[in-house]
Amino acid sequence: MKCFLEKLILAIVCGAGMGTVLLIGLRWAPMPATAQGTAATPAVIRAQRFELINEKGGMIGRFAPNDKGEPQLNLYDAAGEQRGSFSTCNGEPSLALYDAAGEVRGVFGTVNGDPRLYLLNASAKRRGVFGTFNGEPQLALYDATAQRRGVISIFNGEPQLTLYDAAANQRGTFGMQSGKPLMELRDAAEKVLWSAP
């Protein structure tokens, strides 16, 4: 009788141990990869706006349509000021950079298919533009009031420097025309005062 009880106790202990191991194994066994991947990874995510936040809950990125319904990605600093933007405008790409006060300071994009780089002051007034116009390179410089004062360009395949006064009147031209040097000085009404040859 004693031998039978010892075997019974041993069987119960062994059974309980094996049951515990089996339960633990089932509890921590990984889910099949196909079932887990199918449930957690949708083929398409559709939304009207995506926002990226930092660990404090502040928005540092936003991807949404702009006011014209075109895609725009905005980047923000820790203070919430916009520092960068990548978008399309009338179907053409544009990259804008902003200072710490949220003012746009530079824009790079295309206009009618020609690449342009715009530099602006702290008041968002244009100070310089470099790009191509009708496929030819041009650099334009502006004063503090955003008035164009000088242009260096290639015109019909020939170099040219044009100077303007504060009223936007052309006052001087220096360059090449038909393979020959050209110089012109003009008055405030843009009348030619002197030219060579």
C-alpha cells in the first residue's frame, strides 16, 4: 500500500510539472509570422493628414494638402516654429527654409519648368534670385525694399550686366551683342545718354 501511494504521489507531481511546462510553453510561443504580418501590416494607409510629434507631444512634422489641395510636408522646431516646407505649387516642386522667427528666408523650386533659388531678408523681402529664365542663367540682386538693382545674365547666348535705379529704371547695360562689346548709359527716363560702339 505504501509503495502504491508513493507511485501515485510521484505521478501527480510529474503530471503537474509537465502541465506547468506545457502551459508556459503555449503562453510564450510566438504567433505564426503570416498571421501576425497580415493583421498588423495593411497594404494601404489613407488619411488627410499625418502629424509627427516629439516625446513631449509637440508637433515637429506635418504632411497634409496645402490650401490649393496639393501635397505639403512641413517641419517644425522644438518651439513649434516652422523651419522647412516641401510642397508643390501649381504642380511644380518647391522647398522653403524658415528662420527661428518663422519667416521664410529661402525658396528653391521651379517656375514654368526653370529652376529658381530665391533669397529673402528677415522681412521676407526678395534680395536675390538665381535661376534660369527661358533656359538661360540669370542672377538678380535686390535692395532692402525688394527693388531689382542689378542683373547678370546670358541673353540670346551672350553675357550681359544691367543696372537699375531705385525707381526700377534701367540706367546702364554692359555686355556683348552679336559678338561685339556693348555699353549703354541711360537717364532716369531710360533715354540713352551714351553708348559704345
